[in-house]
Amino acid sequence: MGMRIPSFPIYLRAKDDREVREFDSLKKMQKWVEAIDVENNEYEGWDREGFPIALDLQVSGSISVKLLGDVPARQAVLAAFADFATTEGASFEGREANELHEAYDNVKKAVEDARKRQPWWRRVLRRF
């Protein structure tokens, strides 16, 4: 059996932020991440199956994704999703989803609904 490579989508969050973002390609991820933060190991993430990943900055300046282990960490991903939801005033458990992308869609909907329930001034301030 060959070495496993990370599969997209990738779920990523900055360690100083609770928002989890989903990326369906390396190109889209590279537009969001900052090289200095990759160098300082400021991101944590998981692939489609829940395997922990790390980002590496290449000499060329591009970013690559590598697996950190051979055991999926689905509970860690779901905990990150729940943490993201809680921060936004939403609730999410994720147990009902079969796949992580389905769980992510559910948490994004819960967060969007929670944001819509916020007062107008809070939604405006969120943009700044």
C-alpha cells in the first residue's frame, strides 16, 4: 500500500481564530493563508477524511499540504466545527453527518442562521 496523500476539501483554521474554513483546492487555500503564518505553524487542519494535516512553505514560496499521521481525527474536526459554531452563537454537534463535508455544510448553515439573528449593528461591525 502506497503513501496516502491528503484529500480535498481541506478544513483549516488559524490557531488564534475559531473560524474553520473549507478549501476545495490548494490554489484557493494559497490565496487565504499567509506565508509567515505557515512558517510559524499558525494553522491546524484536516483533510476530507479527518486526517490531521500540516502546511509547508516551499523554497519557491508555494504552500504544500502533508499528512501528520495515519489515524483520522474525526472527533477533533467535529470539535473544531462545534467551537466555531459556539463562537458565533450557534449550536452544532455534528454526529448526524456521515461525511465531514456534510458536517461542515451543517455548521456553516448554523453559523449563518446565528449571524442573521444578531442585531443589525453587530452584523455591520463584523465586516470591519
